[in-house]
Amino acid sequence: VQALLDMVFTYALREIAAERGQAGHGWSHAVRDPQVRRALTLMHERSAHPWTLDDLAQHAGLSRTALAERFRDAMGDTPLNHLRVLRMQRAMKLLADSDRHLEAVASEVGYQDAFSFSKVFKRTTGLSPREFRQRDRAERSMPWVRMRSSWSSIHTS
């Protein structure tokens, strides 16, 4: 069953990648454009930095408009929305893997205060940071989740 699920997942990923490739969006398109690649690299390396579109454009060697257009053409998203998604992914990992206070998580992912971070987190994920953390802990305590992670570690080693 696990092998069958792995195959289905692989085919689904290939189909998604093919569709995105036909649409002209995604990483393969973004890395071909040196300025977009530079902006992406900066966002990924320093996601907590208070980036503005002006800052990213200046570092990429483009105007704001040119970066926004080329980024959207390559990635199918705006630079600042992509940055928000990066920050929320990092926040989810921090909330799940640590007991850090909300203020610390907010600061670590680039927000000035816990309130604004919480608003963006809830709008993005549908859950408040507290609800996310509680749900994650509840799911980790379920026996079949522990069994699945044990099963995965056995088959990946």
C-alpha cells in the first residue's frame, strides 16, 4: 500500500509540475531569469528581513515594475506574497517544533509584533497560531501519526 501511495503521489506531482510548466510559472522558469533568481535567493536566505518591493528590485538590478512583472511571469505570484508564504511556512515549523513565545516567533519570521503576525497567520492558514500549535500537538499524539512517522523513518534509512 505504501509503495502504491508513493507512486500515486509521484504521478500527481509530475502532473502538477507539467501543468505549471505549461502555464509558464514555477522554479524552472524563475531560475532562468537572473534578476528574479536573485530576488528569490534574497527572500529565501533572509526571509525575516523587512523587504520592500523597492529593496528587492534594487538588489536585483531592476525597477519595481520590472521586478514585479518578471517575478509574476516566472512564479505566478507577486514577490511580497511569495515572501509572506515563506514566512508563514517558517512560522508553522517554529510553532510546531518549539515552545517559543508568539512574540519570538513573530520576530524570527520578520514581523514587528505578535498581533500583526497573528492576523496574517490566521488569514493565511485559517487558524490562529495558538490553534495551529494545539492542533499540531494533538495530531502528533495520535498513535497512527507516530506509527506513520516510525514507518517512514524505517523505509527512508
